[in-house]
Amino acid sequence: MSTTTTTFQTRFGEVHTKPQSKPGEFTSIPVVDVSDMDSDSLQDRQRLAKEIYRVATTMGFLFNHGVSEEVIQEIHSMAHKFFALPHEVKMETFVGKNNRFRGFYPQARDVPEDAHPHLKATAGKSTEAFNIGYEIAGDPAKRPDDVEPTDPWGLHGPNQWPREELIPGFREAYLQYYGQILTFSRKLLRIFALALDLPETYFDHMCKNPGAASRLIRYSACEADQTAAEVPPHTDFGFFTILSQDAVPGLQVLNSKKEWIKVPSIPGTFVVNIGDMFAYWTNGLFKSTPHRAINTTSQQRFSIPLFFSMDYQTRVAPMEKFVSDTNPPIVEPFVYGEWTRRHTKD
């Protein structure tokens, strides 16, 4: 195999990688039973935290997560229905109609000429997506009469939804899924806190109205004369990402040898990877894992990530316990909403 390296840019600097993928080598990707997340025993939760710590330095599969399989299957069904709609109907919810990154992302060739440069730059050549963000109706921790959050950066706001008559139950199904993943993410965040030898509720106050976005993604089938549908190498913004994927393979993660490792689809599990904010909080102890997705099969591929983040008003800085003379801060303090808007406006 060729040893030629390729380079891509992350918020942690350049990453140089070997282009080949190595199927079957998954020893660095733990499979973790997280049922003890709900245990009344602190000792059980602390044992789980030790296993979750491994996930924080690579990527992991989580099972016994408590999210209804029926709810998962329903949102995957809704994703198929949405992307099967005519293009002009999907464009009724075009993401360019607001500046909050909510709505339909068409393939690059279908992005309108007058769209914001950021949309043109981030549109996939063979992928399309539908994004939603946080809203009260999707948060089981809130009451129906709670006021929708606002922020000075214009990141919170209403979601766009396809007309009910087009896909009956779409909004309800998506918010139900979003709500269950949100609940799961808050529980998982407590386990991560224990893994860092912090009080279990250390991060709770940062996630009252989290900047948690979810996305339905469709990867086109790869015909013999076509380029594979791809999401290029990247890291994610927030605390961590919870991914539900269908049976079609495509996800790849960069291992410690700078090789792309194919990630299988394991029924009944979510894939979790650490995002940039957790890397910043821990001053690089937790790894924001570079990953990509490539569909080289003759089938469409669908995946549904939720990017779990903190409230936009949260001040982010490396925790003192992870900073020393020999391990200086990897980032200056910043406010998450300001950072998010700055990194998505161009």
C-alpha cells in the first residue's frame, strides 16, 4: 500500500494521515454497556466512568442506553420519507432561510447562487441533510409553558419543519428522538464528570438550554462511475456526539497510528465521540477524534448525529487541574456562543 500522507486542518492544528482504511481492526474502539448509568449505586457509576474514560480518548459503542428502539426506528423511517420528497418541496425548509443552521441542506450543486458562502462551502457533493436545534418541546426536562431561550448571537430560535400533510408525524417523531437523546446525553455527561474525578453534577448547570443540534444525513449510493459520497475529515464542536447509523457502513475514525479505521454498524448501539469543547475543558486529555464518512456501497446510507453542547452563554476554559507549567493551556478562555458564531459565519 502507498504510504503517501494527506493533510487536513482541525482546530488543534494540522493532522497528517495515511489514506488507507484497515477493516476489522477495532481494538481501540471500546464497546461499553452503559446500563449502570441509571444505577442507584455510586460505585456502579464510578466503575462505568472508568470504562467511559477509554471512550474519551478514542471513540466508543454504547449499548443498553435506554433510548427506545421503536423511537430510533421511527426517526430513521422519517428520514427516508423526508429525503424521498421532491427537491423543490425539501427546499421549502432550506437552511439559508435563517442564520441558525436549521433546515434542509441540499447537495452542493443545488445550493442557490445567492446563498451564504458558508452554506456553499459546507454543502456535500453527494450528501444532503436536515438540521434541527434546541427547542423547549424537545426537552423532557422543561415544562410546556417554559420560555424558549434566546442568546445575543442569534443561535437559538425556531426550527423549520416540513408541512405536516407531507410527512404526518415527522416533527413529533424527531422531537421525541431528540428528547430521549438529550436525556441520555445529560446522564452520560455526569459519567464523564466522574471519569474526570469531578463532582457528578459538575457540568449540569451548563446544559439547561444546550446548543444541541441534530441532523438527518443521506449519503447517495455510489455507482460504478461515480465518486463516493463523503463527509470530509473533521472534528465536532461540542461536548460529544451521539450517532445513530443504519446498517450501511461508512464511518471511519483516525487511530493513533494516523490510519483510518472503518467503524462497523453494531445493532442496538450508539457511536459516541468526543468534541472540541471537551478537549478544551480537559486541556487535551480528552481527544476530539478526527473522523470522516464515506459511502462506497451501491446503497444509500443514513445517519443521525446529535451534537451535544453546553449553553451558549457558557465560558469555556481549560480546568485548572489539567493545567501546569509543563502542560500550559491549549486555548484562551472564550464564550461558547461567541465562538460558535465566529466559526460558522464565514
